[in-house]
Amino acid sequence: MKQLLTFALIVLTWCDVQGQLLTQYTQYVFNQFSVNPAVAGSNECLDMRLGVRQQWTGFEGAPNTGWISLHGALGSKKRNFNGNKHGVGVFLEADNAGNWGYTRFLLAYAYNIRTSKNSHLAFGLFAGGQQMKLDVGAITLSNYDDPVVNSAASTTLVPEITPGFWYYNKHTWMGLSIHQLLTNGFGDVGIESRLSRHVMLSGGRRYSMGDKTSFVPSAMLKWAAASAWALDINAMVEWERIVALGAGYRNGDALTLMLRVGFLEYFQLGYSYDVTTSKLRVAGSNTHELILAITPCSRTDMRDRMISCPAFE
């Protein structure tokens, strides 16, 4: 853990660019693949998740986000799932805030290396593109003939690369990812604009509290140029991995409440509600986030297979 923090500080010192901020997720523990490409293939089953996030409801032009992800291990048979394995996946995200928005389409590859009987260390990469869009017609100007806006394109597309690494077993996980590593410029939309690197460091652990109940504390530290550090601290209590209740705090921004329910054997539904604590609470209300997960591992399979689901599942 000490080496991980040292590496993160080195990366943060090196990053010195400015640009847009990516979407933040309250349920990052239930949505880890969107945070880190190295998660691909960490689950024995095919893993599909769909989500929506409506931030600061009631605030004009407030951000709203939708996404879908799919990943799995290649040739993940029970007899060899303990060994090294390859993971692949795809992540699609669309975000809009006022007259500005972006769409990301990313393919993922991860190589999961077995480090002990029940532990793996994975190295992964997102590669794809990001399209920025600006609704020039929706901009209100004091100078209607502003050359900056009149010369701006409505859309532009830039490549995107995101590396990450991920350590996990049935009790613990930790990972680091660097989004928008290339810091591409998109001068056609605005003036000399560039994507900013986003560094995300996360970790957590599951503690058993008897045969049916467990306690899962976790944290995520996020940083991007031209913005303050963001720290999410969450804790959930789970019962047989069927029902989970939790709460959290995001520094300077919100208190969070979370609920997750499993149903129909292969499905889980997660909901979170952010109570805004910043000055934005005056102009807007709070935030809703909903995630549906589909993982076709039966409960019998979970008991019988050689390695349990990772701690974050």
C-alpha cells in the first residue's frame, strides 16, 4: 500500500494540464470497471452494468450521465480460473451538462496474474475515443458576433488512453488508474482546450460479521488538474450479498446514502442518493444514481467454484 501511495504522488506531481472533469460516481464500488480497465476479467462470469446519474436535480443545466459496460475473462473455466487470465471489455458513457457534453467509447484489455492461491494482480488499458459536443445555438452572449463562438465547431473527436492496475482477492481490493493520459487538445471547440488527466486511487476490504453479514469500508481519492482533490469514503453492511445498506461522505460536496438489492438470481440493483452539502444546495437539489448489474453466476456456482467473487462484487 505504501508503494502504491508513493507512485500516486509521483503521478500527481507530473500531471500539469487543464481541461474538463469526468463524471464522478457515488457507487464506485458497484461500478469499478468504469473507474479502472484492469478490472476486466476479474469476475468469473460475464459482467454487464447499466447506469444513470442525475446530478443536482432542479439546477438548470445540471449534469446527467448514462453508461453501459460489459467485460469478462477469456476462456474462464472453473478449473483454470485461479490461474493467469485475459480480460476484455467495452465501456460506453454519455454525459451532458448545459450546452456541453461528451461521449466516450472505450475498449478494454487486462492481464490478470495470479500472485497467490486466491489473489491476482491485473494490468489493464482502456483505448478508444471521446467526442466533445457544444451546442453553439444555446449560448447567450453579450456580443452576438463573438468570433470565439462563431468559429467554434459543434463536435470534435479525440483518441483516449487510460492505463490502470488492480489487485484483488476475496477480501481486499486496491487499484490505480490514469484517465485521459494523452491530454489531447480540442481547439476546434473553444480556445486551446485540452483534456486533463484524472488520477483515481481506490481500495477497500470486506470484513465478515458472522456467517451471513459483512462490513465493507472503502475509499476513493480522485485528482484532476484545475480542480481540488476529491475523497469519497463509503461503508456498507451486507446480508448474504443479497441486501446492502451504506453511507458515505465526499469532501466538500455531499453526504451519500446507498442501497443494493439482489433479485432473480442473476440481477442486482443499486441506488444512491447524494445530499448536497456545498453552496450548490442553494440553487439545486440533490443527486440520484441507479445501476443495474447482470452477472450470470448462480448462487450454487458462487459456493462451489474454486475462487470466490472479488471483494467488490
